[in-house]
Amino acid sequence: MTAGAIRAVILDLDGTLVESAGEIATALARTFDSFGLAPLPESTVAQMIGRGVRVLLERALAQAGATGIDVDDAVARFETRYAETVGTRASLFPGVSAGLGLLEAHGLPLAVVTNKPRYFTLQLLERLGVARYFACVVAGDDGYEKKPAPDMLLAAARSLGAAARDALMIGDSDNDTVAARAAGCAVWCVRHGYTEGRPAESLDCDRLVDTVEEAARILVSRDFRAAARS
């Protein structure tokens, strides 16, 4: 049995499922140190997360006022440092494990769609003990145009056997809402996460929730399913 008209749930990773800003900031600080640059505050780095590694490095270097640094070199150095730290400081946001378990128990197939490279994505999911929940992972180096383009969400929905109109995207930023609107998915946002400096209330989403668990409880509730069938 599936929950109402929603037949699949697609979730963002950083800022939605995982609090990862600390270890990303650590890897970025080590990258900056290799260039003789001072580290950026973790709070600043958190607002740069969401559009993939290259954009993160471009934004960080611009924020630091660094010039003459090859971005490809910076990306390679960052990925080496992040490989050493991924999953070491990250944690699941409150309610994630309970929410995923509830969705699984009610027969909703789950996917992760993230602009993060696949290696780091799988490392995080495995080390945080939630990889088993996901029938599909679509990552930033899988060959699709990255969010906010709709391509990754459409690929995830297909993999889960659902039409995009029957899928729900749960994210935390404009990156997710724009992708969902373009794909034709419903989209809910958690209030926490990495919003690129925007208040959560300003996001173009169908519903704001405090946690993934809250989203799951709504999705499997009788009232929601009844309303979706009417």
C-alpha cells in the first residue's frame, strides 16, 4: 500500500538528511591551507552547499578574494581532503531515521538525489546507517544535468517506477524546489538545512515541515491519504 497519491519519495542529502557542513568546512579549510589561504567560517560554508563541489569551490574562492587559483586544481585538492573527512563529523538530522523507517514500513520507495559526487554520497549513507532505505541514488557525477535542472529527479522517479507527478521531493533549498517544479513533482521543505542564505519560509514549496519524520507521519496519515484520493 502506498500513501495516498504519492507513490515515491525523493530526498535531498546535505541539509535535508545529513548535517554535513562541519566536515565540508574542515575539508575546505585544509584545501585553503594548501593554497596559503585562511579558512572560512563554518556558517559561511554552510550557505554555499547545495550546487555541487565545483560551485562550492568557486563560491568559496570568491568569498576569500582569492585570485589566480585554478578551480580544477582546487576541486581536486578539496576532493582529496574530503575523502579523508567524509562521514567523520556528519550526523543525521533529528527524525531522519524514524521518518525513513516509517516511509519504508508503508511501502513507499525512496531515493536520494544530490549534487554531491556518488563516492561521497554512498560513504555518507553507509557510515550513517541509512543506505539500506534507498532503492535509488542519483548523484552529481552520474551524467545528468544537476539540480536545479529536473533531470536527476526525473531519473530517480523512473528508477522507482513512478511518474514525476506521483513523486514527492523533500529538500531544504531553492535548488530543490526549482528542480521539483520543473520535473512536475510536489515538493516539501524542512525548516533546517542549507538554504543558500534564504529563510525557509520564502521557499516555493507546497509544505514546510520541521523534520523528515513529520513529513513521513503526514504522508502515511489517514487524513492525507483520504484527501489525496478525493
